[in-house]
Amino acid sequence: MKDFKKNSIKTTPSVWEWNKIGKVSIQESNDPLVSVSYIPEKLIVSPQYFIQNIPGALPDLYIRNQVQHKLIEAARLLPNGYKFVVFDGWRSIKTQKALFDKMKDFVKRDHPNFTKEETLRATLRIVALPSTDIKKPSPHNTGGSIDLSIANNSGRLLDMGGPFDDIKETAKTVFYENRSKANTKEAVHVQENRRFLYNVMTRVGFTNYIEEWWHFDYGNQNWAYNKGTEHAIFGATKPLFPWV
């Protein structure tokens, strides 16, 4: 754990370009979605959008089978008694749209003088477009995105300097890598916790979304863009239920 906390966070790219990400080709692997709840010894499932009654959110969380395997691999790197706390995985377009609209309203409230372009740009910093375009799906709609943190062996979330879905500038993954920001004992503690999460996840192949310390990707266009791979392996998908 000490090594993970010691290694600084090196997120790339420094600027997130959605237009370029949407041009990454997808060669769908047809990897199925699986429930996160089936591995309780390593994960705590906390479906935040269902808890908050966001339209379209489900009481269980789903991710691609390969993502689950990677997550288990990452969980093995945690100290005894520590667990991942998963807030969100696969996300329906209905939920994506509800979150996008809410964030857009927040931006308009806080920045009434913004132009439409400025409002959209600020909204996209936190919430992706609710896209139905099969060539550029919303990241969470692929089942390749996962939002999570870590709980210690006392069942307490590690201090990450702000909550899940925090919209402040401090939510940027590398915020506390700046020496002027990590200038107190508390800030250094947050820096170490973010490094811990980031390094554990990236060690097994995940990539991070630079605006959110909690968001990681595997297999989708975000991941391919960050990794510089030729194509993504996950496009839009949905859970398959026999009675729906």
C-alpha cells in the first residue's frame, strides 16, 4: 500500500477532447454485463443513482465481464479488510439524460451569464452526452465505466477530499498533486488516498477520467483514447432480463 501511495498520479491527456474520443472505432467483443453484487467479499455495492431516485437507475450495478475480472484483480491489491465501494457502473440512456439535464441546470444556476456553448462545455466536464449514436456511445452505457472509492477495514470511506459526484475543481484527479495544494497534513492524506485508488486501478489496466478521481474505464472509447489503442472493444449495451 505504501508504494501505491508514494507514486504520483500521471493522468493523460491533460485536456479531455470528446470529439477525438468519439472518433475512436469500436470492435464490439460482445462481452456480457454481469452483476457487481456477486462478489461481496471484495466489493461493497452502493447504487447511488437508485438511492437518489434518478430516473432509469437500477437497484443493482452491472459492468462488463472483463471489467469485473479486472476489478477483482485490483481488489486483490488492497490490504486485508479493505474493499472497493462501487457507486455506479452501466448506466441507461434515461439515467444519463436525467444526470446531464440536472448538471446543465446546476451550471445555469451558478453561471447565469454563460453562453450556450459555455454552458454545454461546463456540463460536459462532469456528465457525458446521453448519446444514442452507436459510433460514440455514452461511456457508462458501454458497461466499461465504473465509479468507485475504497473503504478501510473499519468500513469507512477513505478521505478523497470530496464526495463522489463532487462538481468542484478539487474533484480533478490530480488536484492534490500540485505542491501548493498539498500544503497541509490533511491535504497530503487526501493526496495519498487518491494515489492509492488511482495506482491500484491503473496497475491492472484501467484508465482514469481526469475530471473525476472516482471514474475509471476499461474497454470503451475513453480507455482506448487514453491508452492509444487502435480501437475500443465495448460499445453501447444493456442488461438482458428474461421477462423484460
